Amino acid sequence: MTTLLDLEDANNISTTRTVGGRPNMPLPPTFSDPFEHRAFLKFRLAQAYRIFAKYGYDEGVAGHITVRDPIRPDCFWVNPWGVHFKLIQPEMLLLVNHEGKIQEKESGPSRFLNRAAYMIHSTIHEARPDVICAAHSHTTHAKAFGTLGVPLDPITQDSCAFYEDHALYSEFRGIVTGREEGLAIANALGSKKAAILQNHGILVATKSIESTVFFFISMEKCCQVQMLAEQAAAALGQRPRLIDPVNAAQTQKQLGSEIGGWLNGFPEFQLLEHEEGNRFEYISAHKEDM
């Protein structure tokens, strides 16, 4: 029987496939045209911002999601500074290189770049060629949990997705305006998919927009659940019970995998497309019914 682990190489699979007797299982699309691939990623990235807005992950002008450009991998797409997440559309996005220079020809009309977004994301995209999409914001429960200076514990099935696959960046030196701080965050992240930024928020970086969005949503919820569990346990004079390392690690391999993240994130975009009545029009991608 085919499992999620068998489907880890998302670059070599089409949009749908019969898996384990289940027809039309949604899987990441592939593209023969790099310009269509770029258009799809911009469409998806704009959707990701609107999904974040729906969940209340905006905090004034703070927060950012980036995606590596498939044509120019030394550049990434990001939102223009000062525009609400709910309003972001593909044509508004900025293409920025790792030196922070906006690529005028490809970018939208509003040329305001969030300096913190550049400082954090440029170092991550440089250090991690495997990362396609990275997201950071100041969400309510992640901010509260981040003040504790501890990592997530494997106390639920969902939190096991981050077992030994997230970092704790235990420094806060104000708004990220310098490359040194961006490098420190990237170094703390290392090869992991997520980080808790103490006194700040959370960061997720994966191989797809869908998995980044899902793991970000899930990590915010896991922060909330751990604080609730610790509060309830303290009232009983106890500590939350941990899942043992063997089962935590096995669960992480399934729920915390890239394809696991993509599969869990895909319905968020599916729902948004239903609500908005707007889907990406594929031309050359493998695009059987999703």
C-alpha cells in the first residue's frame, strides 16, 4: 500500500493520482513552463496572505510570506509593505533579490519593501536552497508561548509534527533591521522547518506554499494547546504527559513530512477558491480534476 512517505518527492508527481485505491488524490502540480510556474506561485502566495488575514494573522504592517522565484532562484516574491493581507493580489507582489533590490520590471506598483522581511527571508532563502516558501508573523498564541523560552513538547499527535524539527531562537534584540540578526535567525533555524522566536512570534520554512501555510497554522494552534494543557495540569499539581520519543518520532515522519504538510494545507486553498470563486487557470501543468 502506498503511504505518504512513499510520495515524499513532490517534484516528480502530478496534480492527482490514484493512491492506495483512492482515485484523484490531490498532489502538487508540476510545470513544463517556468513562466506558468511563476504565475502559479504568485497566485498561491497571494492566496496565502488572504488565508492569513482570515485567521487574523496580521499585526499592522508586520508579518510576511515569501516564495522563491522558479526563474530567478536568487530572488523571492513578497508583499508590498503597508497593504493589508486581505487585499494582496498576484500583480501587487514584489520580486526582491538577496541584496534587497526590488526588481522593477517584474514587481507591482507599490515599491515599499518591509526591511525586516528582507533581512529575515533573504538569509533563509540563501542558507536553505531547499526552502521554497517561508512565513513569519506575530500571532497571538505564538507570541504568548514565545515568552516562555521553551520549545513545543510532544503532548499531542499534532504537536509531534514538530518533534525535533523546530528550533528556539532565544534572543530578542528589537525589530530586525540588520543582516546580522537575520543571519542569527537563519542559523538558529538550521535544517528544521520551523522556529519559535522568543518574545516575537513564529517562523515556518518548507518546500511549498501549502505546507508552509499548514504548518504555520498548526504551530500556532500547538502553542495554544500547550499553554492550555500546562495551565490545566498545574491546577491538578501535575505536568502534561508527553508522548514517548519512539512514537513521537514515528508520528513526526508522517505528519511532519513535506507531502503531509502539502496535503493538509491544500484544503485551505481549496476552501478559499470556493469562497472567492477564483482558481488558477492551468495551461501546461498536470491538471486532472483536483
